[in-house]
Amino acid sequence: MHRVAGAPRAVTVSRAHEPRLAGVAILRGWLRRWSARRRLARDLPFMTDETLADVGLSRAEALAEAGRPFWQAGAHDAA
């Protein structure tokens, strides 16, 4: 705990919650990433060959990526 500047000595602020907040932020990041992967996997089989070529995937690669579990990073996944 630390003393709040200008406050009476009895007023303190606990920092015990900060590690939990960091954990929540990490979990939110994972959930956002997994949700994006799931949406992409759902949409890949319906993309045109031209769209797939624009993102650097062949039809076979797109189908392989679509079949991959959303929690596993793909070959083209940066994170």
C-alpha cells in the first residue's frame, strides 16, 4: 500500500488488484485473437480465389487453415 499525496495518513490505496487486472487484460487479448481466428476460419472457404491470392493463400492452404483449431496459430499468423 502507498499513501495518497495530500491525504490524511489513514487513507491508503491497495495495489493488490493490479496483477489481477493484468491477467484480465491478457485473457481479453487471447479471447479477441481466438475470436478473430474463428471468424477467419469460418470465412476462408467462402473467399474467392482472387481474394485468397490477395492474402497469399491458395485454395488448398485456405481449406487447411479453416480446418485448424482456432487456438492454434496458423502458418501465416503473426501472433
